[in-house]
Amino acid sequence: MRLALLVPLYLIVAAIVVYAIRHYIFTLNRLFGRHRQPYVDIGTAPWPSVAVFLPCHNEAKVVGHMLDALLGADYPVDRLVIIPINDRSTDGTAQVVDDYAVQFPGRIRAIHRSGGPPGKAAALKECSGASDATIHLVFDADYLPGRGLIKQLVAPFFDPEVGAVMGRVVPLNVKRTLLTRLLDLERAGGYQVDQQARMNLRLIPQYGGTVGGVRRAALEHVGGWHDDTLAEDTDMTFRLVLAGWEVVYQNRSECYEEVPETWPARIHQIKRWAQGHNQSLARYWWPLLKRPAHLPWRAVVDGILLLGVFAMAPLLAVGWALAVALYYLGMPPAAGLLVILAIALYGTLGNFAAFFEVAAAARLDGSRGRIKLLPFMIVGFLVSLVSVCLATLAQVFTRRKRDLRWEKTERYRAGSATAARSDS
Amino acid sequence: MILALPFLGLLTLTLAWFLLPLLPGLREVLRPTDIAPLKVVDRASGHVAHFARNFRRYLEQQVAGLPTEAQAGDFFGRLPDGTPFLRVHKQSDAIEREARQGLQSQLVVIDTPATLTGGETFLMELYVRASMVGGPGAVYRAVYAEHDLVLGDDSAVLRWAHACGRLTVGNRCTVRGRLSSDALVRLGGSVVFERVGAPVISVGEPADLPPDLPSALPLCPLPAGARTIGNFVRIQGDFTVPDGTRIAGHLVVAGRTRIGLGAIVEGSVKSYGDLVLAAESRIRGAAVTRASLSIGPAAWVEGPAIAEARLSLDRGAVIGGPDTPATASAPVIELAQGATVYGQISAMGGARTL
């Protein structure tokens, strides 16, 4: 009985320690390591043709801002086409994108979907054939790219091995609520430290589905977008990497986004991410572990840890339950100086690894005051833990195939894009 | 009641201890001091001439705000924002006169073509409405010329220099920051710089474009382990493209790569190790390496050339083309006489000419 409880507990503790070490490696790399950004200085080049896909479902509030921003992009006009995909919107999105398409013929080509499976992945799957551009970029409709972003995102594709590129997402509506401020910190940690460290260490940066893109040849090589997943971005990342393509992260390619302003919206978002990520874990852990010849072991290990990020929350909860059960059953883990030291060491360092990452990101960004909110991140951590556990349980015990639908995060913006920027 | 007091005291202390780390955060929540989105988007300074163009715009606005009598002729005074300002309307000894008093500590505008004697130090920007020939040993914070600009030997630029016409940089100059021209930048020997942008950048006289190679070069045999991935061929280990052969598409080599004499790659090349282009070889796309890139005499990379360690261009080597400008980027770059880049050179760790 004791062993049956102890072995899983030790395995869970080992997994948590591995993640803590991973956080420290990434953070120390960002604080003291070489910043690797080989493509960031490509400012002049024979730019390839680019199609920017904008999947939209009820985005009338924001899609006009995004189209204005893309029309103002510093990219050769004859090599850039913007393709808003209106997927059965009911709020006037169709009218907005049609007006732009009429006003900018040849530059904006609107596609309207009224049939087929709904959802971003399905929209991309169906419409990616609408353009023969060399590079396919994807943005969410609420994003606000800067003038130079398209060139920055396209630059890495001059490397023939690069299949996908990911830029950095920066929250715009930071000042709205405590939640938005915490998400701002979380995003900073995720991109400034986590993604960039993986880029520095030549591991597997993740293509995030927006503020990024894929090479059409790579897309075709891996069989196009999949619509049977809740995280088409993670799915694409691992299919590309397994097939021999490289995924690149560009920390300097920044783009504003809206983050959820309410806890229910955040919980919905994190649950969707967890289920999508877990789907990819189930699909790709074994192909990764078989290690294709082109992948070094460090990339395999990083890939598996990346896939397992959301699986850690339920494991952590199980670990807590096991530890409590062992204590009350009168079967504490073996005592001894080494165990006590290990626990003390983990208590002082391990628990705070993720927070250390966020703090380092705030420092690298030059943020001063916002770092004081770091202790409040425990709230976000606990909410995420419970949400991810519930999402995973639902995924494991509800065997039925989930219906495809638009998984949309609520939009909060009103007025012009400029007003949105200055308001924030 | 008395028995409960220690408990309550302990509870209060515990709560206070728990809340202590939250106090700065609570204060930040109630009185936010750092609440704006990160100022990272819309940063357009990626363009080499960004600062130069911004300065020109700034100066136009400031000069427009001057009183009418100050808008023409020689003028000493201040711009509307308080910046000390000297305008030299005709070639005169105004600058030398000022220089004798010490450093040029005001923003200087020269309205007519000018030739400076050398040795001046401009602590603020210098703007020339015509062409300017600088003397040796001058120090410029930043200089903008509406026509041609010559920086004399042994001069230094602290921030940027831009010419709408040709920009000639004398021997042994040091340029910290950016050099740009709308026409051509010609670099002398032993010049140290970081970023240059122009339709043509050359060390000495620009090299002629290498001649077309024979179109019927034999195909390069690929090693047994070569694997086609999408639209590129991947080779594990070191690889040499033999002299006078050609590769039909993109190539990725997980090792060191050598493109042989007169060989041609019709697409782009990526090498995990050093990438060496022998004389008169050619890559029609980009050349990318995680290590060092060496471009031999009269060899030509038509697309961007990216090296994560070091990039060297031998005499007559070319990057980009008149119709296909490109970027040469590496932490350290070395250019021999006659090397030519059409587009942009970026070396954050410093570039130098031989």
C-alpha cells in the first residue's frame, strides 16, 4: 500500500523537478546567455509573395482596425494579399470585410464561409488553397501589428529549412483589470524568456497560431492544416518538426493583442488550450520519442516537455492528494537529512521557478512597477490549475468526439485602433 | 478570553507575514505606476536611414517655426525648442571662427556646397543642404547631406551619417551607428562600422557583377543519405559541391559546406557548420549558416547572406544585385577591396574593411 502510493508520488515529484530545472535553464539562458536572433537584421531583400489570413467569426468590432494596420504595412504592395475569412458571422463582419475588399481591390480578397465545419482550423484548412503565395501568415482579428511586422515575420523564411515563424504577442488592454495585468506578466514570461530561450538553445519554439506563419511548401509537405484538433498551432508545430522543418521564434516581431478581461473568459481560454495541447501530447509523444534522424536528443526532450506542459496540472493535483493521503495514513515518505534538504531546496527554489521566469522577463522588458504584482500570480496559477484539471478530466472521461465550433475569446475593444492604443 | 489572545496574536502575525510580500503589489494595484502596454510595437527604427529621416523632419519643423528674419542668411541663435543653432548661408569662415572658440556645440546647417578643412568636432547634428567634403580627422555626432557627402580620412561618426547622393567614407574612419545613402556608399580601407544601407555599397570601386555561368553545368551527385524534405534536400554531415557542378534546388547541410569553384546552387543554402563559397561560385537564393560564411573572389550570393558567427567577403565578392537588393548580416563582418553589397550590411559586433 505504502509503495503503491509512494512510487507515483516520487515519479510526480521527479517530473515537477524536471520542469523546475527547465524553467531555471531557460531563465538563466535569457539573463546570461547569447541572444540568438539571426534573421532580425534582414531589412532589405527580394521579398517573397505573402498571403495574410485573418479568420473571423463575429469580429465586426475589431477586424477593421486589423485591416487598416495590414494595409499600412511596410511590404511591397504587389507581393502582399490580405485574406479575411468570414466564417458565418452574424454581427456585420461580412459587411466590413466586403467594404474593404471593394475599397482595396487586389489587396484584400474576402472569403465568406457558410458551410463546412466551423472554427479557425477548419477555415484555414479550407481557404489556404485560395492563395499560391510563398508564405502564409496568420493573425487573429483583434491583433494590431506594427508597420514593419510583415517583413520581420517573413525574414526567417530566407532560411530554406524554416517551416514556421512565430512572433511575440504583447497585451494591449493591460490596464483594464488585475487579470489583464497578470496575463501581461504571464505573456512576458512565456515569450521573452520561454520561447526565446528555446530559440537560443536550438530547441523547439512553438508556432502559436497567430502573429506568425508557415511556408506554403512546408504546409503542403505536412498535409495542410488539421481541423480535428483544438490547437492547430501546436499540432502544426510538431508535424513540421517531425517532418524535418525548423520552427523559429522572433522576439522582436511584436504585435499587440487583447487578453481576456474576465475570469470566465480566461478559464474558457485556458481549458481550450489545455485540451488542444493534450491532444497533441497524445498524438506526438511517441513519434517524438522515436527520434527522427534529424532531431537531436535535446530537441526531443524539450518537445516532450513542451507537449506535457498542460498535463502537469492534474499530475500536480494528484501529487498533492498522494502526499496528504500518505501523511494521514501514517506513512510519511522516508525521513532523512537528504530528503529534508531536498524538500527545503525545492521549497526555496523549485516552487518559484516559473515566477523567476516571469520576473526575469519583466526585467528584460525594462518593466519596473508591474513586477510588484508577481505574488498575485499565485491566484492565476491556482485558477489555471483547477481549470486545466477540469478540462483534462472532461477530456479523459468524455470519450465522445468534440464537435467543431468557433472557440472565441470575447472582444472588449471599441472605437478606432489608434484610440485603442492610446486608451491603453 | 485571555487564553484566546495568544492565538489571536499568532493568527494576526501569521496573516501579516503572509500579506507582507503582497504590500508592494497591493500598492501597485491601487495606485498603478506601470500600467501601459509595452512600448514595443510600431518601432520603425529597423530602417537604416530611420534616424536620419526623423532628424530631417524635425529640423524642417523647427526651422519653419523661426522668425522670418532668421529664415535666410547667416544666423546664430536658437531653434524654437531651445536647441542652439548656427546657419551658414554662404561658404564662409563661420565654422572655423566658431571652431577656434572650441567645439561646435550647436546644431549646424550649411546652405551651400562646403569643403571643410578637417579636425572639426560637431557635438550636435550637421545638416548640409548641398554637397559637402569633410576634411581629415573630423568628428561628427550625426551628419545629413542633401547631395553628395565625403567623410575625410580618420574621421568619426558617433550616431549616423546620411547622404541623398553618394556617400564616400575615407580611410580609417570609424562609424558608430548607421551609414546610409539613397545612391551609393563607397568605403575606404580600414573603415570600422556597424550598419550601412544603400542601393550599392562597395569597398573602393564597386565590383562588376560576376559573368553568367554556363547554363548546362552538370548536376552535382548527392550522397546516399540525402533526403528530400518538402522543397529542399537535406544532407547529414559535411558536404562539398564539386567544382563546375550545379544543385537544382534548396540545400540544407547538417555539417560544413563548400560550394566549389564555378559551381552554382539554383536555390538557397543553409549550413549548420561553416559555409565556404569558392571563387566564382554562385548561390541564387540566400546563404545561411549557424557558423561562419566565407564568400570567395568574384563569388555571388544573390539573396540575403546570414551568418551567426562571422561573414567575410573576398575581393570582387557580391551580395544581392541591382534588381534584387539583399542584406548581409553577421555579428562580425570583414570586407576586402572590391567587395560589393547591394542593399544593407548589418554587423552588431562591428564590421571592417581591409
